[in-house]
Amino acid sequence: MSHPSLVTEDLTIRFGGHVAVNKVSCTFNPGELTVIVGPNGAGKTTYFNMISGQLPPSEGRVLKDGIDLTRMAPSARARHGVGRAFQLTNLFPKLTVLENIRLAVQAQEGAGRNFFTPVRRFTELTARAERYLEATRLEKVAHMTAAALPHGDQRKLEVALLMAMEPDIYMFDEPTAGMSLDHAPDVLDLIAEIKHDKSKTVLLVEHKMDVVRALADRIIVLHNGELIADGDPDEVMSSRIVREVYLGAAEETTA
Ligand SMILES: Nc1ncnc2c1ncn2[C@@H]1O[C@H](COP(=O)(O)OP(=O)(O)O)[C@@H](O)[C@H]1O
Ligand SMILES: [Mg+2]
């Protein structure tokens, strides 16, 4: 509990002369869900990209359980337990939902040792796949192709595939964006369930204040690429600096 699972040290990236993320040092702990807020263009997605490996930082480091990931490709970081929903290049549009989940389970298992005979192994893989199918409430569409799913169910499938990877770090960047009101609560319930597993570290970029209030153990605020606040949700959201730079903008976008 007490030692951090993920650490960023002075994480910085420049695009030309523009510093999009500026010396962000932060630690994230198992059993903790941290919501990252900040106005559009604050650097939230860019910060995520440097953690998951889509963008190389100009300066600074990313550490997971003390291992330096900074120069690793996204796939290597995923093997070290850093999971991000859109990293799921292993989605096969023409396969069914269940087949997709089973392949993700198989890929995860392939990373470890395998003590089972082929038949036993297939049964085991299917059982695990069905567990994630149920966890994400996708049973009804289990035999639909991934390509045919409505948008909301596709987002749930992304979460199912992410869960099948069994990462230590879960990263969600506006997971309910563009989602209808009847699907959004399901995805948020899933994130709440992941958070209840005290070994997992969850990072969530989210604008909607009701979602933030319901899920956050901690809030960090980015503004112009800088970390300007970090702490208890109520204290952070009521602090003067956050009200000035963030709440005004948020109220416009969620209205
Ligand atoms: N690949 C890129 N090339 C140039 N500028 C970028 C790139 N990615 C992000 N930016 C810039 O970095 C800043 C932060 O963007 P972003 O991380 O997407 O913000 P947020 O997710 O908080 O809305 C913005 O000014 C954006 O235009
Ligand atoms: Mg963004």
C-alpha cells in the first residue's frame, strides 16, 4: 500500500518552443484512484502518452515499481503492467466479442508460464474470458462481431480487454466521452470495481464533476502543462487556484 507503483520524475515534453508538460513529478499508489483534471490543452493526454509510451519525453523519467520505463516502447510498458484502453491494437473487428476477450486472455497468459495441457488450457482460457465478459456486462453481445457493436459496447469491450491484460496500472482518458447516458454508468461502475481491487492503481482523466466526486480518492490538476494542485478531492476542488483556472472552464463544458 505505502510504496508507490508509478512515479513520474520531472516529466517534460516540448513541441517546438511550446512546453506541453512541464516538470511533472508525481507518485501514484496501489489502491488509489487519481482523477486528473484541467482545462482543454492543459497537457493531460500528453502526460498519459508519456506514461504509456506513445510519446518520448524531452526530459524526466517514468518508473514502475522502481523500473525505469522511459525508453521502452508501449508494448514493453504493457508487459510491465501499464495498461491503457486505446493500446488495444489486439482488437479484431471480424471476431466476436468473446473471441476477442479470449485472445486477450491468451496473450496475457502467454506472457507467463503455462502448466496446463492443451484441453485444460482452452477450458481455463474460456472460463477467464467469460469472467471478463460478465464483469463488463457484455454477455448479451458475446457472439456479435466487435465491428458490429454499438459505440458504448465497444468502449466496454475496450475495458474488458484491458482487464484481461491484468495490468497493475489502469489508465482511462475520458472513458465516457461521446457515450450515451445509458452506457456511461456501466463503464463508470466498471472503473469503480477495478478501484476496489486494492492492488490496482487507477489514473482517470475526467471532466464531469459528478463522476469525479463519485470516484476520486485524490485529484491532481494540470494547467498549462504544470501540476498546480494535488490532494484530497474536496480540498483540491475548493482551493482558490483550482476554482480560478479550472472550475470556470469545466462549468462551461459540462453545462
Ligand atoms: N503531437 C503533438 N504535437 C504538437 N503539439 C501537441 C501534440 N500533442 C499535444 N500537443 C499540444 O500539447 C498541449 C496539451 O495537449 P493535450 O495533452 O492534448 O491536452 P489535454 O488532454 O489536457 O486537453 C496542447 O497545446 C496541444 O496542442
Ligand atoms: Mg485530452
